[in-house]
Amino acid sequence: MARYLYAGLVESFAPPDKLFLAPACERLGQIHEAAGRDEDAIHHYDRLVRVWADADAPLATRRDGAQDRLDVLRATVGPVSCYRLGLR
């Protein structure tokens, strides 16, 4: 259920929802990773890292944690096609 709530925030086009984009991507990455959907987790962690590329210090620690998870998942899964992740 939570997966669909967070996905709604990520896919929304409403400007206020963009405030929640990175945190929603973070949580979706965690949800997908816990469910064993590593390629989906990679997609969301990668998006979080890109959105918070220039984050202030408090958010940079969360971004760095997501980057660490991303590195581990990429090492495990290997190369993931951008077409597979919907990043065309």
C-alpha cells in the first residue's frame, strides 16, 4: 500500500508534491530493496541522488546513504538498462 502512495508523489506533476520527490524516492528505494526488486530500487535511489546532487549538509547525509545503497545494488545486479528502468 505504501508503495502506491509514494509512487503517486513521485509521478505527480503538482508543484507542491515536488517538495516530497526526493524523500518519496528514498522510501520507494527502501521498499523495493526490501521486496527484492533491486532494479526498481536502483531507479529510485539514482533519482534521489540526482535530485539532491547539491543538497545542504543535513540532506547530503541521506543522499550519501542512498548513494552507498546504490553502489551495493549496482555491484550485485550489474548494469541495468535505462529502458528497463523507464529512463528513456
